[in-house]
Amino acid sequence: MNKIIESAIVLLIVAAITLVGNRIGYGFGIIEALPGMAVLAGICILGVLAHRYVYKLPTVLYVITIGMIITMPGFPGNDTVAAWVSKVNFLALTTPILAYAGVGIGKDLPALKKTGWRIVVVSLFVMTGTYVASAGIAHVVLKFLGEI
């Protein structure tokens, strides 16, 4: 139960930071985006609870599944949920999440130091591969759509 409370507290902090970033960066008012953020936080809490009490599948799998179900056509209130969540910009969500990941890595700095220079080489290859693959996919899609 302690882990669930800890997850809820972190989630509330991330939600607050996201709402502020959403206001500053994308112009959606905090009150305007609050219902969407509440829905997203609720989905995350349900995912954490499902991981704890249903079956030990990854929490993200539960979160994605719940999110897909409640926004599926035919699900009661799906249009309302989609409208609320559309007021929360995806990039506003990534900022606090990446900051939290950075803090998490910083806490385990001795383990990171043990990996040495090899992690830099691997990171460069991963970033380059991701960039090239993304550019390739974008090119194919734009070519297919007749934009280029």
C-alpha cells in the first residue's frame, strides 16, 4: 500500500507541473486542462492498482489498455474524455517525466559511472538510429501522402 501512495504522490506532483507547463507552453488554462489531467491521473492510478492487485504485468500495459478502452468508439462518454484529454499537450507531459527520470538516474550515479565510456557510445548509436529511422518513416509517409 505504501508503494501505491508513493506513486499517487509522484503522480500528483507530475500533474501539477504538467498543468503549469501546459499553461505556459501551449496556452491551455489550468482550470481548462484540469479535467483532462484528472482523467490521465485516474488512468495511471488504476494501472498501478491493477498491477498490484490483478496480475503482475507491467503497469504501462494496464495504463495503455485502460486509456484505449475508455476512448474507444461506443464506450459511454468517450467523446467527453477525448475532449478533456485533448486540452493536455503531450509535450507538456514529457517535461516532468524526463526530469523525474533524470533524478532517478542521478540517484544511481555510482552504477552509471561503472558503465564508463561504453554507455556514451551506445547512447550515440541509439540516438542516431532513432533519428534516422524517424526521418525515414516521415519521408515514406510524406511521399505516400503526396506532400513531397
